[in-house]
Amino acid sequence: MKKSSKRLFSVLAVLAAVLCISVSGAVSVSAAKKHSTVLNGQKYDKVYDYNYYTTKVHPELAGKSDKVVLQYFVNSGMPRQEKGIATFSAKSYRLGNQDLRKAFGKDYKAYYLHYQNYGCNELSRVGTTTGVTKLRNPITVYKGVDYSKVYDYFYYVRKHPGVAKNYKDDDYGLLKSFVTRGMAKQYQANKSFNVKSYRYGNPDLRVKFKSDYKQYYLHYIQSGYQNRSSTALGITSLRNIITTYNGVDYSAIYDFKYYVSHNPAVSKYKDDDASAIEHFIKKGIIMGLQAKAGVTRSSKAYQTVLLRLYPNMANDEYVKANQYNSKTSYLILLNQNRHTVYIFQGKQYEWKKIATFPCCVGKPSTPTPVGVFKIGSRGLYFLTNSGSARCWYYTQIYYSILFHSQVYDDSSSPVHLIDASMGVSCSHGCVRLYLSNAQWIHANIPRGTTVVSYNRPW
């Protein structure tokens, strides 16, 4: 054989060895083992390669069985978005596909399965399997509403890092958080819209929405952006303070700033003039709260408005009653000075007087207690200490202090009165009533009803 022929043969032999091909051209059996990519009937060959995973990601798993490594990848690696093959990154796939983020959220395993079963055959997913490191097309639609006019993902992340840290790269979760919680806190989520400014600048919306802050965002999205954009930024205090309610101007007796700064019960409305005026008309004026410097509850202007709104308030017991609530639909006032029991029905700020009973209260040496109590137990009658008399239809006010009838003899029925006193202070602390009135309370007033006992005139 010539030297040139020998040299050529040697080169071919080397190449054949490298390519696992014999000199004769026949393909040899590869020494590399083929590892399984199927687990419980599900293929993972598009997202997982045993050699890559045990070399690049978890070298400590090298040499373990196919099933063990694949199980680890599926059960532990996928939830951590670990890369299982050189050609696919679940994180890149998630960042690059808005529709999948909305569908799967933080269910990271779902992204692998989607690519394995569908995405690998979809041209729209090309370019998202690796290399995407930043969210593409952040989600702005939640439950059919597009919030893009008031919400920008990247702005919100920068503006509220404390919130965003819980939703890293989770634009759908962050949008949901903004809609369900951020709006209620009036968070700014777009450089072009500030809900406080929008609320401050539009008194008609304050009347309509009051402190339902989410509605201001929605209003701007739906129509406000077209003709109210000038109020979307830059307004830092309430414009055109509201002093009207249901078309009536109450400025003669009402001043917003005075009302919220002088009445602790309404200080929470210091930034909400619509709710403040509503509170004054529905509750404050009934309670006798002063709402303007120099205009007290006894002022003629105040009384004129009060009686026009609530004619029953000419009776001062209504003022007293509406300072209290009750666990039941009844309220009882005991005015000891007037020796009178007032029965109200309804609820706080809407109490309606349904009965007025004269009574006797405790004498100076055994006074009826003053305070707020709750109706307790009841019974048909009890015997006096001497055992020679009965008091009928008792209802407990406080320990041994009861509503009950006048004092009758010790007969089996209340026929013969021993003490018919009424309208004076003569009892041992209990509240004596006419028999029919004691019976009515016994039959109609539920346990837990508030009883207010007081001894100054109202």
C-alpha cells in the first residue's frame, strides 16, 4: 500500500471512532444511556433532560434512578421553576406569555405542562422558552374590567414596594391585590391618576360615592377620563365643600370643618364632607351635636331645622333615646324626675315612641339606681318581705331592681290594692307601674333590651 493511501485510511479510522462509525460505514450502538422522560403516563421530554438536570441543576442526584430524578423534578423542581432542560425555562415562558400568567398565576407546574402538551406546537410561543427576563405585556384586565387608565404594573411596583414584594413577577396577583385592597386604601397606581385628587376635585362624585373609593377609579375608567382629566392630578384639598343634603342647604347651622374638628364621633370624616353632612342630618342633629360656631342646639335656627326634619324631636325624650342603641328592637327610658317610663321601638337614630307609662320610683333612702341596664329575667309575681302582699308581672332591670305592678294583697289574683301610689318616689328601689303596664312589659319586652335610668330633666 502506498504511503498516501495509508495516511487517508488512518484519518478515516479516527473520524469513524469519533463518530461511532465503523470503517465500513455501519452505525454502532451508542454507549450513552437513554433516560426515561415519562412519569405516571405524562411525558416531560420537552421540559426535562436527565443529563442536563443532574449536571447543571442537581449534581447530587447524578447516578440516581430515572424515576427518582424525574419524580424530584416534577414534585420539587417544577414548583421552584427549576430549569430541567437547556431549551426551556418555565420562568421565561411565564414572563413572556400574559395569557398563561392570567390562567395559571403562581401555579408554576402548569407552565411546564402547558408547554409540554400544547405550547411546543404553538408559533405564538416562539421566543419565550428562554431568555425572557422581564414581564411582557403586564395584565391590566381583571374580571372583565380594563384598569389601564388607573393602573400600571411597573409604576405600582415602584410606588408600593412593600405590597409588590409579595407579588414578584406576578402581575395578575398584583392587579388583583390592587383592585381588592389597594383601591380601598386609595393607592396611586398610575402616574396619570391620583384618586384623592379626583375625589377632592369632584363634589358631585363625593355625594354619590362618599368613601367608597373604588367607585372613583371605576368612574374615571368608564367616563371621567374623557372630561374630568384636569382633576386626576394635583388637587390636594376638598373643593366646593358640601353643605347641602337632598337639595337643602344647611350652611346656616352647619360648617364642615367645625363639625369634624369639634365632635370626636365624626372626626373620621375629616376628609369626607359628603359623609359628614349626611351624619349630621341623620344622626348629629338628633343627638344635638353642635355643627357651627355660635349655633348651639338651643339656637332658634338649629331648633327650626331640627323640628322640620324630625317633628317628634319637640319631645326631649327623643334626644335622649337616640343616644343609645339596644340589642333588641326596643328601648326603655326611665325619667325618675318625671316618674315616667317611655317605651321606644326601632333602632338607634330611628327610635319611635310607642308607649308612655307613669310610675313610682325609689324613695330617697332606697333610690332607684341610675345608669344603663339590660332587661333580665321575669316572673308572674313575688311576695313582699313581710309575705302579706304580692307584686305582679315583674321584669328584672338590675339585680333586685324590677319593673312590677303596684302592691296588691296576698290573694291568688291581683284584685285588691294595698298601695295605689303612682307618680311619686315611694318604693324600695323598684319601678312600680299600673298592672296593665307591668303586664305589657312582662309580655312584650325581650331579654337584653336596653333600659336607661336617669334623674335629671330632659
